[in-house]
Amino acid sequence: MTDSPLQIEAIKAFSDNYIWLITTTGTQDCFVVDPGDARPVLETLKARNLNLAGILVTHHHADHIGGIPELLQHFEPGVYGPANSSIRFLTDTLNEGDSTDVLGHSFQVLRVPGHTLDHIAYFCSQQFTLFCGDTLFSAGCGRLFEGSPQQMYDSLSKFRQLPDATRVFCAHEYTASNLRFAIAVEPGNQEIADYIARVEHLRSQDIPTIPSSIGLEKRVNPFLRTHDNNVIHCAGKRLNVNPSDQKIPEPEVLRVIREWKDNFQ
């Protein structure tokens, strides 16, 4: 292991994807996370004279893996991804509790189904760093394309238990639209209102809102706040249930607000 900290930068792809570039001092080797498009990665590596030593994959969607075949034509990286996946070009398959070395830093693998059934995340406790793909977004979570509300609740609960200082590197710039929903769920949450102002300032200058932090997400993200009375009462209104009379389980709260988010304008 090394004491040299990781540097993490966003490579923009498509309309709102972030491919994360991981480097450290003392080596030209690098890793990338979820390279859906090879072109911007190749341009960045060439400009920086970097060698692609590894690729971390969170799940099988095309905007996260589509660039890998072309990258393999130029480099010979290890390709790390979920064991229960159809991704054919993985060199190392990973399960819950496994760990993998990224430029001298150990990342623990968390199984986090919900958005997809094969979804995993990578957490480095020494660097307080989380690559969470499309499971957790700033002020939001991924759509339930394959998994159940219970699975997504269990996955997000794993993230909620991480240290507040953990930096959250998700794969999309969805923060502004997620916050419009979050303030609809909790119109009285001043933390959300303050965050909206910060995000508007950042986006007006085309600056990424990511990374977020677990501490911030616990204050503004309704999908990490399914235990909060305000979020529970919001779900109760949509169910025509008074939570004071009938307890609403947290996974059901998540289901209700996720279905509302799916159709939120």
C-alpha cells in the first residue's frame, strides 16, 4: 500500500456521464471507472501520457461499459466488475466483501442491487472515497430497472452507514433535477434549499457538482432519508395513509417516492 493520495478527475462523456480518472503521484499508471465512451478517455490519456492499468465497472449498462472494447485495443488493463454479470470482457470478477488494489489503495466491494441486479460499488476507507455508479446520485438514486425497492433500500442503507466524510463519485450529473424533486418531498428542508443555490452557481459555470459526500446526502437526499418523519409523511399523503395511525416501512417509503420521481416533471 502507498501513502500517496489518489487524484480523481471527471472525464465528461455523452450528455451527462462522468467517467472517473484515478491517478497518483509517482506513476503514469491510471484507472478509469465506468468508461461508456472510449474517445474522451483516449484523448485524456494521450494528452497526459498515461497508461491505463485498470478499469472499474459498476454494472452492465452500455453507457458504463461501451468504451471498454476500444480501450482494450490500445491498452492491457485489468477489468474489474461484478461476478453475477453478463459483461464478457472482465478479467477479475468481484463479490461482496472482496477487495481490489487501485494504485496502491485497497477498495472494498459492496454489492448494491436495485438499479440493476449486478450492481457493485467500490469503497476506500483510507481515502474516504466511494464509486457508486448509478445506485446513489447526489440528492437521488437510480431507477429500479431490475431490482426491488427492498433491494435498493438495503443497498442505500450500506451507503448510509459509511463515514460522513466519504466522497461520493456517482456517474451522472443529475444533481439539479434531483434537487427539484427533493424540495418537493421536503419543502421545509433548508439544507436542500441551500444546496440548490450552491448547485445553481456551480452549473452556471459548467463545474461538476460531484463529488458529493455521505454527510451531505444524509441531509438532502430523500432516498437516504426514508426514516425521516417529513419524508414518511410525504409518502403517506401519496398512499392516503396517516403514518401516525399506520406505520409505513422504510422500503415502502422508498418505493412510493421512487415511483413519484419516475414521473416527476
